[in-house]
Amino acid sequence: MTYTIGWNNQPVKFLKKLPVSIANRIIHKIESITDDPFHYLEHYEGADVYKLRIGDYRALIEVDFASKILKVRVIGNRGNIYNRKLE
């Protein structure tokens, strides 16, 4: 069954700051995993979220199994994404 995507404020603000081509690549990757998200997602240690690798960027995604929603919590560069506080 297909999952739907939900967005927090931080990822939306972060994507607006990026060049359009990079932002579109990140959005396309996130939207492409809705049919089989666990093929692409890796559990993030220490939190109830999963991480998605997108080139030099990472997305931390919360999964609502009951509602079939992938909630994008944080997006950032791979070097500093893990230092961010989850909203």
C-alpha cells in the first residue's frame, strides 16, 4: 500500500534555500519511495525516525504505520543533519 508524504516546517524552509535543481531532486527522491519506503529507509539510532540518503543530503522521516504517512521531519547536509534537534 502506498504511503502519503507529510512535511514539517523545517524541511520546507530548507528546500526553499537550495537551488531549484537540488530541491527538485530531493523532493523527487522522497516522493519516489512511497510505494516501498523500507527498501530505501534506514532506522536512525536513538530516535523513532528513519533516514533517507539523497546524495550529500539526508532526510529524517517519521513513519506512521497506522495512517500510512511518511512525515519528513528534517532535511540537511549529511555532515550536520545528525546534530539537529528534531521538531
